[in-house]
Amino acid sequence: MKLKTLVLSAMLAGAAFVTQAASAQQIQPTGPLATVSDGAGGFNAFFGDTFTAAQAGSTFTDIFTFNVATPFDAAGSVTSSYLNTPLTKDLLITGLNLYRYDPATNAIIGSAISGINNTGFGDNPTDSWSLEAFGLQSGSYALRIDGQVVGAGGGTFAGDFNISPVPEPATWGMLLAGLGIVGATMARRAPAMRKSQAKA
């Protein structure tokens, strides 16, 4: 009886391990995000993809990776082209997400930051998505765009992405301390300045 219980426990533990391994999320990068320095410690980037009529009916996932060495804020947007062939939107964007990941294993770290679907109303509006995130940690990140080629004419999407570094808390502390010293110095000088102005 004890042996059966032991074997059953081992089988359940093994099944749980396999289920965990199968559900571990990973990314499969499309390529690195081509970035251009903004001259202030951040960067700007433009990205996109084009699909042909032969890809009609298929779904796609494009993943652009990048690294940031300091804490940062991020903002980006994606739009799809509108081609009318006939009276149909040719490219449908279904998701815009930002992930932190481990570049050695491609495993996703933490939760995704999801973009907002700003697509308008009416017949076949042009897709428009935006994403904002603040106070992110330094590290490796992936920008993911999901969609579907729904028309016969293929289609294109394009996006822009911007990174701005934010000071670490210690840097803020030093900055505030510096401002305090400047304020104290100015407060000490004020009476002397008033006296000199009164004499004049």
C-alpha cells in the first residue's frame, strides 16, 4: 500500500512538473529593434512589417527585442494600412504588448504591459494601438505585435517606440539635497542683499 501511494505521488509530481514546463511562456524574437539615440540617454525606434496576398488568412506575431541599461519610461504606437480589396480591411492588429524577458532562455519575466486598442468605429477602420509604461526596470525587453492578414491584398503595419531614462531614487535624493543647499544659500544671502539695496 505504501509503495502504491509513493508511486502515485511520484506520478502526480511528475505530471505537475510537465504541466508547469509546458505552460512556461517564452518569446521567439523576430529581430532586434533598430534604435536611434535621442541624445538624452533614451532612444527612438521605428518598426513594421509587410504581408503579401499569398499570406491572406494567416495570423502573425512579430517580436522586436531591445535592452535598456537604466530605469525608463516607454511609449509607443502601431497603425495598420487600410487597403480596400474589396470593402475589406486587409490587415487586422489584434494586440500590442511589452514584455521583460531573459535573453538566455527567452522566458518571460513578470506580466505583460498591454497596449490599448484606439481603433475607431465604422466600416473597416484603420487599426490604431498605443502603449505607455512608467518606471520600468533596466533589462531586456520584447515588443510584440499580433495580427491577422484578413484581406486579399496583404497589408502593412508600422509603429514608433520611444524610451526615456528616469533617475534612480538615489539620484533624486541627491538632486533634492542639492536644491535644498541652493535654497539655504539663497535664504542666507537674502538679508545681505536687502541691506546692500537699502544703502544704495
